[in-house]
Amino acid sequence: MFCSAENHTDQKAIKFCPECNLFMCNQCFNYHSKLFKNHHIINLTENIENLFTGFCQEDNHTKKLDHFCKTHNQLCCSSCIEKDSKHGNCQIYKIEEIKEEKKNNLEKILNIMENLSTNIKDSINTIKTFYEKNQELKEELKSKVMKIITNIRNKLNEREDEILSQIENTFMNLSPNEKIIKDYEKIPKKINEIIENKVNIDKKLNDSFLLNSYIYDIINIENDFNKIKEINDLINKYNNNTELKIYFYPEENEINKIYNDIKSFGKIYQKENEKNNFFINESDKEIKELNKKLEEIQKMKDNIIIEKNNIIKRLENQLNNEKNNNINLRNELNNSKIRFTIRSRCALNKCLDTKSLAYGN
């Protein structure tokens, strides 16, 4: 609101005089207070809602509000009730005509509001108590759910660690690790180095001062040879194995069933005879269904353990069979070598005997 004086329209109004219908800046108020000492002045610096000036606020209406429009329940001036004006077709009364009616309405409204105020005070205490109890119950429920889910999550994490450890152990026993492969790759180079150093080592043999160095070099070669042989034996063990066929159970379709069970796990609903009490369902039917699901999960877990043990047994049997096959192959090879050697020697002796007879030797 700005000052009503034509020369002060850029000045913010701080006072209002309802009798003069004037908004006044500080300078105008000083003149006004000297001229009209008995006028009721409204201080605009205070928080005033619905400021009533007594004059119509419609554009180009500067008359007092001396009529009442019952259609819109609104005060209006004589310009407002003209034929083509806003309230031209409304039920219009003079202020004096509706004074008693409004007075009676005020008394009725005040009585109702007094009773309403008392009821509201009582209701506020009830609502606060209701709210506080609900907040406690909500936090209790959230804590319970978080505890249950956390326990499930911890069990899943433990199970994950167990399965991952089983996988590591299974492949460790059935497949060469990265270190063995790297050591195996170094063997050809190591052999070449030993062969190349043999000449230098042989030179030390005839020198009595270097004999201990000669023996030391041979000991190192023997140690290197044992290491090479050990690595080679490990690699040969894996060479005899075919492609590994190891699987994880449950399969994808079984896992989807578990996902669906997780989605349907837990339920929140309101008991009908206690509308303000929310709780996790613990009825007999729900408990039975939950126990049934837990039994199914336990059976699935048992099946997983049985399947895991069967896989391990099959793998162990396969490994033992491979070992036995290797032993049999080695035995057969050794026997073949022996038979070949015996036959060769017999043939050689026979040949020598024949030549002895022929040459008299």
C-alpha cells in the first residue's frame, strides 16, 4: 500500500484513516494528526488481515459500502447495484435491514465455535496420543523387518562365501593354477641354460681347486632337475583330464522360484477389529504357509548339499579312475619295455652264437 497523496504515491503507507479513506505516509500522517485528532487511525506496520476501509475497492467506485448482497454474502456500494453492474440482478438489502439477522447469526456462530473449540482441544490430545503410538508402532515394525531381512541377508552372504570357497577348492584340485603354468613355461629356458652351462662346469672337473665348485654346480642342477620333474608331473596330471563339467544348482528356473518367494515374503495389513493397530500378520494360516515355505527352502538346501556331495564324489571317482588308468598305462609301458628288452637280448645272443659257430670265435 502506498500513500494516497498525489505527490507521495511513491511513498509506502504506514497509517490508514477509515473516516477519510486515506493511506498516509509518515509526512501526511503528521499533518492529518494535527487536523483530525479524534479520527481512528489504523497502524499498517502491524500484521492486519482483511483491512476494512469502509469504501468500495472496485475500480472507479469511491463510495461507501452501505448495501448488502445476499446472493454473494458481500458488502457493496450504490454503484455496484446498478443495472449493468456486478450485483445488478442480486438480492440487495440496506445495511440497516440485515443488522439484526447478522447479529443473531453471530451469536449462533460464536456458541457453535465455543463448543467446537472445546471438542477440538480434546481431539487434539487424542490425535497426539494416537500419532505418538502409531509412530512407536511404525518404528517397532520397521526395526523388526530390518532385523529379519538383515539376518536373511547375512545368511545369504555366508552361503555365498561357502559356495565360492567350494568352487575355488574344486578347481584347485582339478585344474592347474596360474603359478604352475608360469613355472611350466620357464622349464624350456631353464633346461637350455643347464645344457649351455655344462661346458663351463666340465672345465672345473680337472682343476682340483675348483672341484668343490664343480660339485656345487652339479647339486644345483640336481635340485633344478627335481623341481622340473615335479612341475612336469603336475602338468601331466592335468593333461590326462578331459574338459571339466561342473555346474551350480539350483538352475535358473529354480532360482526364479526363489525370487518369487522373496517378493511374497512378509505382509503388512490392518486388523479389522483394531483399525488403528498395524502389525505383521501372525495368523495361523499365514504361519502355516510360512512354515511350508521354510520347509521347501530347507528341502531345497538339503538337495543342494546332496547334489554337491554327489558331484564331489563323481569328481573324486573320475580323478581316481584317471590315476588308475595312468598307473595301468605306465605298468603296461614298463612291461612292454621289459619284454622288448628281453626279446632283443635273446635275438642278439642267438646272433652271436650263430656267428661264433661260423667264425670259430
